[in-house]
Amino acid sequence: MEPTADRHRKPNPRGAGGELREEIVGAATRLVEATADPSGITLRGVAREAGITAPSIYPHFDNLDAVMAAVVDRAFDELRSTLEVARTDDPVERLRALCRAYASFAVANPRLYGLLFSQEKVSVLRQVESGLLAPKSVDTMPGAHAFALLVHAISACVEVGRSTSTDPQRDATLLWTALHGYVTLLHSTADFPWPARDSMLDQYADRLAFLVP
């Protein structure tokens, strides 16, 4: 028997379907943050968390994969917003601040961050949506806006003569790879005697973005 949460939940007013959609995504996000293994999340569990019945989800999402894809989109938006806060007039300090903000987001949201890069169902859904033969591009990938901030930050350093990078997108890829590896290891080996976080992150930026004094 389906849950009876809908009987106790005040219906959204006419035209407020978008609000329910956001509530569903919010409920799924909370489950991700509270669940060690996101593969155990079910559509019925999302509905229960949102205070609705499972059939109420279908006007907004075709299946659980679509819900999880929306969670990923929201998480990348939150990551981008976190990175955009790292504003300063000095391009070098801006790049370093971006690296610190990225790590802070990942450390503060370990399960949500892990979902961004390890959820197989979302990956499959993306392939279906874009077409199996569609060329891959950093401009259309999930998280493209967040990645672009890193590319632009390196380009800004080049423009003022503070970086010798000849390919900001390539070097942003290298820097992102290092950042992702670092926070992933932080999650899995928290008891390792890591050097001070800001010092490590600044060195990643300095070396991989080819910064100069």
C-alpha cells in the first residue's frame, strides 16, 4: 500500500507545480546527505521524505534517475555559488580562493559531493539525454559553469602576467584533477597527517596554473 502522506500534506495551489518539483529535489538531496550509499535511495523513500505519495512524483519526474539528475544539477549550482563568492581584485588570490572554496564545499558536503562524480545512474541518464553519438564538451557537461570559473581565473592570471599558462582549459583540468584527488583522499583517509589545507591548495594553484611572482 502506498504511503498516505498526501492526505496530511496541504496541496500546492494551482500553478505551483514548480514548488512541488523543488520539494521533491530537496527531499532527495536530504536523503543523499543522510545515506552512506545513495544506491539504496528509492522513489518511495523520496516521496516519504517529501511528505507525498510516490505517484505524485510522476508529473514532475519520469523515474528515480531523473530525480537524482536534478539533485546533481542543484548540487553543481550550489558549488558554483560557493565558488562565485571567492571574489577579489587580485587574480592570483581569486584563483587560490576558488581552490579553497572548492575544497571547503567538498569537505562540508562529502556525500553530496561524492554523488556528483560517482552516481552511475545519473551518468547513464546523461548519455541517453544527449545521444550516444553526441560529442562530449566541457561546455555542456554537468558542472560546466563551475569549471568555467576555474578556467577564467587562470586566464585572468595570464592576462596580468602572473601565469605562464599557454592553455588555461588544460591547466584548469589539471588543477581540478588535483583538487578532486585531494578532497577524495581527505574523505577516505582523514587520519593521515595532512599538511595545512590552505598551504596545500595554494601550492596546487601556484604549480598547476604556472603562477609567477
